Amino acid sequence: MTTSSAPSAAGPGDPARNLLSGPPPTLLPSDAVATDALAAGAAPETVAAAGPALSAPWAALAERALAGGRSVEAYAYARTGYHRGLDALRRAGWRGTGPVPWSHEPNRGFLRSLAALGQAAAAIGETDEADRCRTFLTDSDPAAARELGLA
């Protein structure tokens, strides 16, 4: 059974916490320095260089590249954000399964990187990878897949 080193947002009587449904949600530590800088308009390249272990700036770079039609570049940025996110998830106790809730802001960089990876993979014809990313995103949190347009 997987445990998260971060406290669960769901309390003992909370319907979001179902002990029979599998591992508890994994909640990544705050990435507010990066997300605040991005929200304030800092260049994603600068934020990524200052915090290369965080997924949010890599997701921003991937999304920008996708919007500009640069699929291979987007794929590289998204894969970096995805792997940085996997590293963070594992440090938080994730063992390959269980929810990664969209509602927990620090998880969004990883989830956005995963979605961008799927979109970039589809754009370059990697349909198996695109399908795996869509499934992984939906398994992590169906709300993330809906929010990111991959439901």
C-alpha cells in the first residue's frame, strides 16, 4: 500500500477518503515559488533554470511550444516535466498507482506536463504514447483530464 508523506486533505469521515479504494492521494510539496513567478509573468525558461526539478515551468514551456506548433520541442519539454514530476511523486511516497489530485495545486505541474506529453506525442505520431498519457492522466485524476481537455 502506498502512503504519501504529505498530509491527506481528506479527513477520516470525508467521503473523498475511501480506505477500500486503494492508495491515498499523493500530494506534492509546494511549488509556489515557481508557480507564483510564472503567474507574475516570468519567462518559463528563467523559472525552469532556477528550479529545474519542478514540473510547472517545464509544463509552461511545453504548452507554449504546442501553441506555437513546435511539437518536437513540446515533447522534449513535456517529457522533462513529466520525469521531474515522477521523481517528486516517488519522493512523496507514490509507488506507481493511486490518485494525484488536480485540486492540490502543487500536483498541477506534473499533470500539465503529462497532458502536454500526450498532446505532443499525438502530434508527432506516437499514438501508443499519447494513449498511455491519456490513460495515466485519467487514472491520476479524471478532473485533470477534463480540465486539460483530454477526457
